[in-house]
Amino acid sequence: MSLSLVQEPPAPSFPPSATAPFITTESDLTATPLRTRKAQLQDARSIYNLIESFTCDGTLLRRSYLEICANIHTFTIVETGSRQFIGCAALHVYGPHLAEIRSIVVHPETKGRGAGGLLVHALLDQAEASGIKCVCLFTRIPAFFDHFHFRIADRHALRDKVLKDCMNCARRNACDETAMVIGELPAPRDMPWSSFFQPRHHADLVQLQL
């Protein structure tokens, strides 16, 4: 997973939730207070379009429209007081031991307004309410998440995340993202971690018989 270009400091407070979706004018994005709420199915198209705009350069992993619809319950959106959609993030739950913040992105024109901070706080509150012990994320901007008391972690401790995404990632042996966590790391499990990444010895390679 990859996290977005949200770089503003955390917002100090959270306005009450409201309903609804789409961006209209630039003034709507910058002139009214922001608030978060759980995504609804009618938000799926806006979520898809915004995520898709950040996939070409690898900032975010591509997510299909159908996948977003199927997982809409995992998304939280941030919107203006006039109910204009400006950003989203998802909390993927692996179990009570671990959840992951993923697909976090805000409209570029809202930079500096605390939208990213609102999303992070909202997802952390959801994780805490569900009794989840650890929240992780993979990011290229660890300094932003320092504000929320995330700390750098060894990705090998995040077995569920590695099995879900890293195993099939083309950059798994040259990853430029930093694994970060908040809370109690999952208990170690017996797993030959070296096999998930580059083999340590030539003997680990298996020759194909044609």
C-alpha cells in the first residue's frame, strides 16, 4: 500500500459528521469547515476517481471501482461544510491484533487545511472503538505520521500485511516505503520470513525444468 501526499499537521478538533459527496468549485474546497463521516455507496465513484488520479506515479495502489464498492464500509471520507467530497481513507481490519490505514488521499487544493489529519484521527478512533491493538501503514512521508505518534517498525512484524500485499508487489525487494505502527505489535509467529523476499543464497533458488 501507498499513502497519499497529505502533509498538513493534525487538525486540533473534529466537526460533526454530515452526509454527501462531490466536488463542485475550488471555492467550495477552501472556504468551508471540514468534517469526516463513514463512506456510503454513493461516494464510491468520487473515491475511485480520486484514488485513480494518484496511481499513475505509484503514490497509491490501484483499486477498481467494484473493489471500492465491495469495501465501502471500510472507507471514511472528509468533506466540506457544504458537503463537497475532498478526500478519503480506508481502515482494513485483519483482526483484533492489527488494522491498516490505506488509500489515504486528499484533493491537492485542500493542502494545509487539516484534511489528512482529520482522516487519520477518525480511523484511529474507529480502531480504538473496535478494540484493535495495533494500527499500521506503509508510507513515503513518515514525518507526517510522527505527529500522530506512529513509530517506524520492521515490516516483518506485520505478517498479515505482507501476505496480503507485499508478496505480489513488484517492488517488494526494493520497497521505498516505511512501515509504521501505533499500539502493540502483533505477537511474533513462526514464519520463514526470508522466503517472502529475496533468497539469501543461490541454493534457495529452484531451477525450472523445461
